[in-house]
Amino acid sequence: MKREYKELAQAAHKAKLNAYSPYSKFRVGAAILTENGEIFTGCNIENSSYGLTICAERVAVFNAISSGASKFIAIAVVSDDYGFTPPCGACRQVLSDLAGDIDFVMIDSKERSKIIKLSALLPFAFSGNNLKRSLKIVK
């Protein structure tokens, strides 16, 4: 794994410690890397109304965007799971829309890693291009 991805994984591990998961006990940490080397983190934050829960990946990318970042290289995700933790559908869509076809780095509880392009996790993603095309049709 690239040195910068190892640093990203460490940041995700640290973020996981702040996870608020009293219901599922499933702690997740994420860290997203910008083109200029900045790292922004996030953790999952649960709510008793599960639909209002937010995943670590979305917290990380929203944290980055709200801080002025806009170009990304990779996101790392860690959990307590012995296997790899892929992003949920909502996170795949948000990352596709806001971060583009970045590397998605998964680290399991044994420190093994798997790197996959976001486009492989969400083929045929809906995007702003779909909206632009539909506006042309309506006019």
C-alpha cells in the first residue's frame, strides 16, 4: 500500500475511536485525501431512528467539502469487522457525486487492505450529467 494510503488508514483508525454506535456497536472510521495532501476524517454517528444515522464516509467528505476541499484522490474506511467494509449505497452515490472516481481503500481488523476504484463499486452511477441531459430534453 502507498505511504500516503497508510497515513490515510491511520487517520481512519483514529476517527473510528470517535464513532457513536450505541445501537449497532459497529464502529466505522473514514479518512479522505485531497489532491493537495490534506486529510479529512469522519466516523459513523447513529440515531435511534436508524434512517437519520450517518455513515463515516459521508461525514468525512462533508467535512472536507465544508472546509473548502473539492478534489480528492482516495478515501480509507476501517471498522471492527474481520472482513472488508464496503460503502453502503447512499455513500457510494454521495462519493461518486462529490469525490469522483477515487480509490476506495478498505482495511480490515487484521490490517489487510483492498483498494478498488469507486466506479467499480457503483457502475452506471447517476450524476449531474443525467440532470443536464434531461434539462435539454425538456426545453
